[in-house]
Amino acid sequence: MTTGTPPPGPRTLVAGVGNIFLGDDGFGVEAARALAGQELPEGVEVTDIGIRGVHLAYQLLDGYDTLILLDATARGGEPGTLYLIDARAPGARQSPDASALDGHRMSPDAVLGLLDTLCAGTGARPPRRTLVVGCEPQTVDEGIGLSPRVAAAVPEAVRMAGELIRDAAVV
């Protein structure tokens, strides 16, 4: 395989999103770090996007079949509750109040909106599937480190992401 040539078969990008300086908002980054330490199939990339949402939108122009976002996701459940969300499904968009969790003001919704605009301008195609493994935060106050309940959810989120990766490889 030539350098710079994508591997044959489906490509999956797993992106850890969040601000590690805002407590549980760092969930996605921690989950991505844990997942990156595992053996993954060919065609799977795991990246710590952190607060670089614009970078993520441009990276997706390289052509991925599946995008899996790991992110803190406030949906009103108990802290540490995990959610699997199809980000392209009707009604999946976060409420306007959810932007309070986004210290970088580039929520996954905003990234997907930017990606749609970029694809329209370049002729590129967005990922066929965009899934979010989200975790209900307990706190997004300034401070480094996850709350105990959110930290305890990381291994299960990694397991969920692993299943989604395996599913994406056979689709």
C-alpha cells in the first residue's frame, strides 16, 4: 500500500470530543484514549479531537464511511448514563441549552453542519453513518478530571464503540 492511500474497505473515524479543562466534558477525550490502546481493525482511526471541531470537519472530507463521536451529552439522565445516538436521525439534534456544555462553541451539531457545507462546496461525501456514544455529565465546571460516575462509564463506552466499529467493518 502506498503512503497516503486509504486502506481498502470501509473507513471508520472515532473522534473523542470535549474540553478536558471542563470536568466531565473531557469524557470523549478519555474514552478515545482508552479505545486507542486497543487493537483495532484496518481502516479504523481513533483521534483525540478535543476542542478542534473545525479540524474534525475538514478531516472528514478525506472520506469515511462511519463517524463515531465520543462526547459528553446532556440529555437529562443520571450522571454516567450512556447514550447511543444516530446523529443524522430526525430529532437527534441537541437542544439549544446543550451549548452550555460546549466551551469551544463547536458542538457535534455545528461540526456536522459545517461538514454539510464543506461537502456541498467540494463535492465530497459525508460519512454514511454518524453515531454518538454520549455520556451524561455530572459537572462541566472548570477543573481537570472526570467525576467518579462518568469515569466509571468510560470502559462501557469503549466496549460500545468497539461493537460499532465491528458493525461498521461488515456494512
